[in-house]
Amino acid sequence: MKSLQIVDIVPMVMQAGAPSSTAWTGAGGKSALATARNWLFVKVITNVDGLFGIGEGSGWPRVLHTAVQDLKAELIGQDPRHIERLWQRMRLATMGHGDTGVVGAGAITAIDMALWDIKGKLLGTPVWDLLGGQVRDKVRYYAHAKSVDQARALVATGVTTIKLGGHHDIVARCFALREALGDRIDICVDLHGPPWLPAIDSIAIGKALEPCNLLFIEDPVSPEDLEGWGRVRRALDNTPIAGGERLANKWGAMALLGELVDIIQPDTGRCGGITEMKKIAALAETHFVQVAPHSGSLGPVAEFAAVHLMSAIPNGLMMERLEPDWSGKEAAVRTGLVASAGHITVPTEPGLGVELNEAFVAQHPSQRNVAIATGGWQDPQEEGRTYVSMRRQRARLTSQDQSIEPK
Ligand SMILES: [Mg+2]
């Protein structure tokens, strides 16, 4: 074979719609995801006819679009098979910009993912095979619900784990869900670690939730508040703690691994790529920590990557999945993942096994990529959700609200 080279890297950014009925579509369709969700795809093209790879990056997709174009100059002419070498090259190329966090890691992720896709296609084998083979041929996932009815509908499809998000009435909502679903369903609570939630209030919420026997509490405080995170960890000794979606690469994950989390949640689009996720999973394994990849606003290509990774690592707990998601998630790829009974079937096609519908992507040009999540910053007179809110009002930890607890 003639020498294999990268000849072009094409980033594609698109405006994606919000999930249809669950999760973050509140506030009359004005939530962050409803207005500002973008997907960034990358096509890495080689000099071999028809051989190219597809990847996806998150972190700030519109900014990644430029970052990928910048990185392209360092990669043209390189052999795409040497993934580790190219990963290090990209890392060094962004060093001069300082600590680029999830934006830099997101751009590296998108390209790295496409390189694994190329290698699999070249060798005629799935990415999970390149990662050491399968530990499992289907991957469990959890879904989001805003109401008991939504949760019941998901459970009826075979989903075994439901995640509640936010702070408003979270304790009451969680007890209602546990009462409705019984003990055979896992429940998780995502507190989203906003800057206005101090550790002492997160501890109060966590203690109130202890009777719900949660699978985990996610992002109890901001990941910048590691001292506060440690206080939460020590205070909530009956509830597993999860986190990591806002952290870039293995060094970000290491800040939480060991003492602070039971479950690490690297974002498949911005943690540094399949290369880096495999290392994060290995670091987690040394601490007996499980891996539950974050999805959030990610598109379909990153989900394929997460499934391959989860198939190949021993400590993969489950994946996050928005269900139902925007219909465009299926339309953006030629063939989607198969999900049933709360599990995603691991693909067996060479590479990632995903084919991007580039025409569909082009039909949805990016318009807006920044928004504040619903409730993230309200007028200060609205109590409950901002820096100035009254203590213990955020989760309605008052005596009258606790009356809904099961007797
Ligand atoms: Mg989260």
C-alpha cells in the first residue's frame, strides 16, 4: 500500500434541536438546549480513495469549528494510523494557548475519534476490537425524566435507571419517583454543580435524599470547588458521588478520581477522545471507580464512540442517553444505534460503524451556541435559583415540603 496520509480535515457545525419532551425542554422551549444546541462533526480524509473517518467534538462546538481548522495544518501529510503520536502533536500544538480546557480537548477529541474510525475501516474491524475486544455486546443506559409519568413511560420500554435533574423541589420529586417506581429501579440526581450551590446546602440536599437509596448524586458542587466536593463526599457516606462532565482529559479526571467520586463521567465529545477515554477508564479502574460517559447535548457520532469504549472497558457502568431525543439525531446519520430494553446494541461494522448524513447537517446551519440554562440566572427577586436565594429554599427543604415523604 502506498503511504497513508491525511489530506484534508473538514469540520461541520450544525444547529441541533432540543429533545422532544423530556429533560431540558422546560420553560416553554426556552431552555439552553432548546435554543443553543450545536453539533460539531469532523471528517478526516486520507489519500486512499473512500477512506475517511468521522468524529464529533463538544465543549463549545462553534469555537471547535475554528480550532479544528487551526489544528489541520499540523496534521496534513501525517499518517492517520499513529493516533497516539498525533494526539501528542495536537496537545503540544495547543499548549501555547494556555490551558484550553474542554474547548481544546473537544477539538482534539473530534479528530482523535475520526482517526480511530479510519483505523477500524482500514483494518476492517470495529473500534471496540482495536481497544482490546468486547467485555459486553450491549451497553446499559439511563434516561431523564421530569415527571413520574415520563419515568413510567421509560420504565415500560425497559429502562432501569432514571435521572432527575435540577434543584427546584428535587427532594419532593425524588421521593415521589421512588414511591411510584418502587425499589427495582435505580434513581440518580444531578445537581449540576452551579456556582451558587455551596457545599453545605448540597450536603443538606444529599442527606434529605439518603432514604431514596440513589444510584448516585451527580455534580453536588462545581468541579472548581474541590474543597467543597471533599466536604460533600465525607458528609454523604451512604450515597455514591458522580462527576466529571465539565473536565478535560485525564488530568481533569484525576482531580476527582481517588477520593472524590465513585463514578467518573467523562464527556465523550470533550474529554480528549477515545484515546484519552481509555486512559481515564484505566485510571478509574485503579481506584475501583466506574465509568458512566456524559452525553448531555451530544449528537449521534459521539454516542457511537461511547458505545465502542463501553463495550471494551471492564468498569463501564452505563451511558447517559436522552430519550426521546430530537428526531434530527437519527436523521443526521444513515443508520442509528439500536436501543431496546434499556440497552444499546454494540455495532459490529468496521470503524465506528456510523455514516454521517452530510446533506442533513448542511441543511441546519449553526445560529446560536450559547445560552444560560433555565433557572440558571433569574431576576434576583425570584427566590430559589440564584446566588441571592434564601438558604434551604432551593430544594424546598422546609418542613411542610417534607410532609410528602413516605411514612
Ligand atoms: Mg450532568
